[in-house]
Amino acid sequence: MAVVSGVPVEAGLEQIAPAKPWHAVAIDLTRRYPLGTGGAVIVVVMIVLAVFADVLSPYDPEENAFEFMLTPPGYQFWMGTDQFGRDILTRLVYGARTALFVGFSCAFIGAFTGLVLGVASAYFGGRFDLIFQRVMDVFMAFPLIIMALAVVSIFGTGTQNVIIAITIPFIPRCARVVRSSALAIREIPYVDAARACGFSDARIILRHMVPNVMAPFLIMISAFVGQAILLEASLSYLGLGVQEPTPAWGLMLQGGAEEYAESAPWVAIWPGIAISLAVFGFNLFGDALRDALDPKLRSQ
Amino acid sequence: MPPLLEIDNLYTQFFTSAGTVRAVDGISYVVEEGETVAIVGESGCGKSVSALSILRLIPDPPGRIVEGSIRFMGRELLQLSDEEIRHVRGREIAMVFQEPMTSLNPVLTIGRQLTETLTHHLDMDDDAARARALELLDLVGISDPDRRLGQYPHHLSGGMRQRVMIAMALCCEPKLIIADEPTTALDVTIQAQILELMKELTRNMGVALIIITHNLGVVARYADRVNVMYAGKIIERGTALDIYHSPAHPYTLALLRSVPRMDQPRKEKLDPVEGQPPDLTTLDEGCPFRPRCRYVVDRCAEENPLLEPVSEGHLSACWEKDRLRGPLKEAS
């Protein structure tokens, strides 16, 4: 096949700005979203602490040491010890591991399931969409914590069941948001063009539509991580989540709050701060992410 | 030998809360191998729906092909399974859409979109698909194809995107390309380039082309045969020459009159087609064009005329078709 003659080739290749080095982008973002950067720092510190928990801390998080029971914060135990003599800082650091593991598992499993279901619902439309959305409505009708409580009471406690309990209510929330974006995308001709190319429904959903709803999806994920951490702490506090002796912030709060609020307040204060800070960090990060990914806000 | 594509008595309807929209109302036409067939008509007359029906891309619900047959290379497309029709789409019949700005996926590179069809339909490996994609971009006249493959649609101008769309349509060497108003969103000089390109490529490669347009200028230059549609029906068919020189339907005549002409005085007023196209939910027995027709007779309200020959290969659906032929007379 020869090059078609007589067809003038459009002249002038537009210049494409060279990609900025990553650190320049990072500095730029820091300047524009100082709060979001703060959130990101909290998130990163938390991740580092969780990953290197056993390197950073000299103490065992689970072994009782009755000779140090309820030691106030000091040189040896920076944040004091709890009623079993365990170092609170150590338990907080290991607790970050639990919190992040539960937070990320729930957020990712819940959001990805919701993503695929939401896009599929928008893509197929019609009766499938109608029925599917009503089922999601039923799930949404339960407040998050009630739903999680119901699931835990059916499956029992333990980390794995806590993850299931928190993931299930996330699915309809993500599916709903993603569906509304996907509905708009469904009407753009490239979806029809993909169908006209003979691609299967699954391929169109996963490779052509899903990448186009990434912006709302990423924001959902970052918000979900914070929510999941809070939910896990709530469930653990209520005794329905992670069980002793596994270090978990909600559990530490519960153990400290009831008996030692007056005599040894540090037992409850530190895990409380940790929970607040983690949720605060993820929310700030999510907010900044939303602004950064929203082209309408970006141009201002 | 049977024709490449044979559409027979096709009815496509949309079932909406406002009633049944008879978007395509019993059309029949034939496309021979390597031929360019135009479908002309104003917005909402069923042109695009008739084209989408061929590939069974009508959104269902609310739309459905109610009746008729579409035979492509001897196969009945309406009876293929979903899996089988997917192998026809893009592989044997390709489509070029109206809006090059939105017909390419903004988050995938040009290369990905071109090679996906190749790896999907022809089982090419990535290297072969890439080589073929380069060849195709070169063929449709895109400079620096190597770099273009890594770019996203927003890096390209409208004309270039439409070239990419054409390259995508050509990539599996289909037998038939359906171009749904391929130049509507482009400016006039680019329109001409794109049409030249399509004409030349389809001729060189022996691909048949169905070109859907409301631009009569396009028809005159590029189509072997023309079908004029109105209210879901084909109301006149003939060669481009027939349609231009001796239109045998008042609608075609009105369309031709409404085109501004270079050889008329500049102060001459445009002569638009009066009125609005009919509501496709409430068609009656009579000819749907009669409220806007200057040649209307009593019979028009009672019976809808069938497509009947006025001369060899030239058909018209009008009771007064013989009166229209010959030198154009102005009705009072």
C-alpha cells in the first residue's frame, strides 16, 4: 500500500511541554495544597511506622510485663504503659499496622468492587441498572456502623471478618458515585465506537470506561481508608472487631477509657490522638486529591 | 453473485413513553462490492439509525429492529449470535463516527486504540500490531506516525483525529465502512481532505462505503448511488447524476433548492424547506412529506406512495413524480 498522494498532510506538530521532573511537580503541589501535603505527611509517616514497627520499637507489643504496669510517660516508656505493662508507643506503632491493613484492604476491595459494578450498571442500563440500584439502595439504607455490626454478629469477630464487615457497606457507596460518572461517559461516542469495533462488554467496561472514572474513584478510595480506620476502631472499641492481644487503636482506647480515665489518662489519650490524626490525615489528603484532580478547580 | 450488503424491508423502532418512534420505516437498499452509497436526509430522518441497525448497535431498550433482513456476504446479520456479530463489527464492517473529538477515548494513546482492534480481531502480537499501526497512520497521511502512537487524542487536531478514526476503520481491512457524517464536525477545507482520503482509500482497497450525510455537495462528488431518506423511508434513489439533474421527489427538489449556489446573484434569498420534519410517533396513512410539499394532491393524504421507477435505476416515492421530471417548473 502506497502513501495516498494529493492529500496535504496537516503541517505543524504542536509542541508538547516536556514533562517536569517529579520533584518539581511535588514542590508545586506542596505550594498549592499545603493542607493536603500535611495530610500526605501524616499518611506517609503512618505507613513508615507500620512497615518498620519491629525495627523501631524495642518492646514486644503483646507480652505482659506486670512490673511496669501503668507507668506514666517518661524516659523509659515515652508514652507510658498500659494496665498490662505493655509500652503504649509500641502498641500504637503496631496498631498502625492493623489500622492500615484493615483500612487499605477495605478501601481497595470495596472501592474496586463498587467501581466495576457501578460502571457495569451504567453501561448495561435499563432493567439491570434499575434492579441493581434498588439493591444498592437497600444496603445504603443502613448506617455504616449498623451494617458492620450486623455482619460481625453473623460472621463473628476477628480481623478478617472486620474487613468483610467494613467492605460490604463501602461497595454501594462507591458504586453509586462511579455510576453517575459512568452514565455520562456511556453517552460519549467513543463507547459506541468501541462497540462498533466489536469489543466485548467486559472489555469496554474494564479498558474503555473504567479508566475514565478514575478521578472520582481515587477520591473515594482516599476517603474510604480514613473511614475504614475509624470504623475498625469503633468496632474494636465495641468489642466486635479485632480481639486482644492484637494491638489495635480502638481496643486500646476501650481498655483505657473505662477504668483508667482518671488514674492513668495516657492509656486512653494516645490511641485517641492516633485515631483522630490518622483519619484527619487521610481526609486532608483526599480533599487535596479531589481539588488536584478536578479540572474545573485546577484552572483557577 | 449476491450483493455485498442487502437490506430488505428494515423496520427499527424506539419504544418510548411518548409512543413508538418509527425511526426506520421499511427501507431496502443494496450495496455492491467496492461501491460508495450515500444516504442523505435532514436531522432525525433515520439515517444514523439505519446505519447503526446494520451493526446491531441500536441501544436496546428502548430501540429494537422489529422486522426486516440485513444480509451481508450471504449471511443474515440479524440472526447472528452476540458473539458472532462482534466478529463482524470492526473486522468485516467498520464504522467512522461523526464526532472525531469524542469518538476517541481520551485516556488511551492513539497507539493503544489502533492496536487494540488488531490484537483483538487478527490475533496479532504487539510488535506486528505496532508495525501495522504505523503503516496505517502513514496511509491516512499523518506525519511522524512513530511519535503519534504515543500521544493522546487531545494532542491531535480534529482533522487528524478523523484520520486516526479512518485508520482504525481500515485496520482489519473490512469489506464495508459505514461513515456516519464523517465530516460534520470539521471545517470545510479539512472536510474536503477527509472525503478525498476516504474516497481514494476505499477505491484503492476495494472497500465499499456507506456515507451518511446531510451535505448534498458531498453526495455529488463522492457517491456512486444516492438514497434520499425522509421520515424513516427512502423516498428517492438514483445515481448522483439522476438526483442532481432530474430529481423526481419534491423533497429532493426542495433540498437542492435550499443549497446556496455560486452561480446565483448574491442578493438571491435562500429557499429553505418550509416547516419541520414530522413527528415519527404519529405518522398516518398518507405521505409524510405532504405538509411541506408544494406539489401536494388529494391522493397524498390517503395513500403513501411506494418507491417506483421513473427511469432505469432511478426510483421515487411520489404520486406526482412524472410531473416533476423534465425542466423544473415552479409550482404556484
